[in-house]
Amino acid sequence: MTVEDVTEDLLKVARALEPTIRQHADEAESNRRLSQAVVHAMAEAGLFRMWVPQALGGLEVPPLTAYRVIEEVARLDGSTGWCLFIGASSTITGAFLADLAAEEMFAGDPLGVLGGSIAGVGKAVAQAGGYLVSGRWPYVSGCQHCGWLLALCQVFDGDQPRLADSAAQEMRMIHVRAEKVKILDDTWNVSGLVGTGSHDVVIDRVFVPEAYTWKFAPGLQRGKHYTSPLYQFPLVALLRLPVSAVALGIAQGAVDACLTLAPGKRALIGTGTLRDQPLFQAQIAEAMALVGSARAWLHTALQRAWLTTLAGNTASVSERAEVLLAAVNATHRAAETVRLVYTLAGGSANYRHSSLQRSLRDVQATTQHVGMAPQQYEEAGRMLLGLPTCQPLLRF
């Protein structure tokens, strides 16, 4: 099958989940976690394993394919799209684990889901054969439906910080089974992406064997199952930047909802329906242009870096900067789109039964992700100007 065939098949699978996702969207918001029916449906469809190697039972699809599938799911529901992004992107970390650990995590449970946090707030104290890990991590999306969780830690030798080659403190990613983690299930009280269940989690003096950890630093070797071009693609574009696909999906869903509303809603100012109003006509077209142009640049930037990778080369600094810029731009243009159509829809958009109010809250939450922060423009500028970046993940 061609890449195009694989992509279209996965998009059809995602669209087929629409009844299940829409049926459980309110439930997810009420419970502050995805419905298990939705998690199971996505797991059975293999969507969480889009970036798991084929050798471990995954789909191993190109970056752009996964971005498009994540966007399609987020079009149906923002929280569901977000949890798919987290579950799919987290699997990339298996590339840096010992082979047996990766095999246990992915080949051992075909319906298992991985999640976690790359906030380096934990503490890993070196022990014989591994690390004694403690800490509390925020924003662990989907933690209640994950079988394994990852967490980034600062490394210590006894009471002393272990220094890396750069003289900064060494950071290490650890992977543990979910039953070894305590979920603080009343910490996710938020306005947007409520259904993601992004609670804080705590690990209290859990021993993690060396094989289930990896040094968080550029230049790491990949395991034997991770030799294809996918696992040479810039890590930030797989682990963090798919937030942009979630935002674009939310925006497209909001535009679709507004277009559906327009023929039947009477205009309060003027005559006829919303569809008949010149201002509505102009601004809905503007909304479509915003989301469409942002998507086009993002896809072009991803594909340019992907072709470089397929050719056996490392994506250039300028290509990486473009992907970062296109992703940040897409997220903020998506938020602009939703604000525009929410206003166009009038007062009815504010009611709880309207999907537009949820879209507004959800898309604004995507802009709060650290990967989409205004400082990312600064990082992209530094890359374009030949200056070193301040964020290690951008150098992977």
C-alpha cells in the first residue's frame, strides 16, 4: 500500500469513530476523563500505535499521516484528539529504551496506552542497576487510561546533582507501570480540554531499572526496532508539536458547526438567516482561509523535513525552525478562527448545548501548552539566526 492509501484508510477509521466520540463527549467533560468506550475504540483501531514500530505490532506511519489523523479526531472532540496526540506521541520514547523494555511495553499489550510528562521535576537517585524515583508531575493527560507512564527526572548521586557533559544537571526519562503511580484525581479542574484527565501524578521512592530509563540528551542511539527514517525525524515534531494538529481539528470542527448553524438561525439584526448576511458570508470565508492556510504551511513544512529524512539526511536547522514556526502559527491561527466563528454564531454559542463554547475553551487551552508559548517564536528566530537554542528538545 502507498502512504496515501494508508493515510486514507486511517482517516476513514477515525471518521468511523464519530458516533462513539460524539456520544461520550459530554460524559468525558463531566467526568474529567475520556470514556473507556472511546479509549478502547481508538486502541482497537490502532490509533495510539501510529508511531510504534511495525516490528512491535505498530503502524509506523509517516509524521504527516499521524498529524492528519489527530486533526480528524480533534475535529470531533478536542479532548479526544488531545489524548490521541499524547498517547501516539509518547510511544516515540521507546526508541531510546533497551530493546527488551520496548518489547515489553509495546509488543506485550497491543491495546496498552502510554502517557506521561516531560516536565523535568522528578528526582532519580542512582542505585545499583537503576534509579530510585520520586516526584510529582502535573498535566499527565490520559493518566487514568494508561498502562505505562513516563516522567522526566533530575539525576542525583546520593545528595549531589549528577552533571552532564554540558555541566548542566543530567536529566533522565523513566518509564513505569501505571500501578506504581498515584494519580491525584482531583487536580484537573480547568476550563478547557476538560475531558483529558490531565491530573497530577506522584511517584514515591519507586525503583526503576536502568533498561527502563534513558538519558535525556541529543545524539542518542535508537534501539534495534527503531532503525527506519521515522525515528530519525526531529523528536520535537513528534513529541510536542502535534498540539498544532489538535488545534486545527478543533478549529475545523468549529467552522463546520457554524456552517451547519447558518441556514437555520434567524438573524437578530437584518433579515433572513445568518447565511443571508453579507458580514457572515465574508467572515466565515475568512475563518476558512485562516485554518486552511495554517494547515497548508504546517503540512508543507512537515513534508519538507520528512523528505530530507527519507533521503538519509538530518533535517536542517532551517527546516526544524520552519516546522516549529508552522506549528505555533497553526495553533494560534486556529484559536483566532474559533474566536471568529464563536462570535459569528451569536448568543446561542454560549449555551452549554452548543459545541462552539467547548471549542472556544478547548482551543484556547492548546495555546497554553509550553510548546505553543510566545517564547517559541524566539526559539525559532534563534535557530534562523544561527544562534543556539535554549531548549534541549529542539536539538534532538
